[in-house]
Amino acid sequence: MNSDLTMQVVAMNSSKLQTSMQVAVFKKAHEMQTDLLETLMQTALSAPPPGQGAKVNKLA
């Protein structure tokens, strides 16, 4: 009887640890994706360097 209860407690603790690790990994992945998108949006919305786009190169 005691071993059954002990095994249940161990299984619950293991499950809780696994769930918390999955949540931590998910949060970190989301944070990394958000940082990447923020970096890409800053680059996309910034003004082009001086002289770029001043003339159209029709030979290109």
C-alpha cells in the first residue's frame, strides 16, 4: 500500500517537472521568435542608405 502511494507521488512529481520544462521551452521559443521578428521589422522599416534608390538601373 505504501509503495503504491509512493509510486503515485513520484509519478505526479515527474509529470509536473516534465510539464514545467515543456512550458519553459515553449516560452523561450516564443521569446526567441518575437526577438527575431522585432529585429526583422526594424530592418525592414528603416530608411535605405543614402544614394540607394536614387536612380533606376535599367541594365540590371
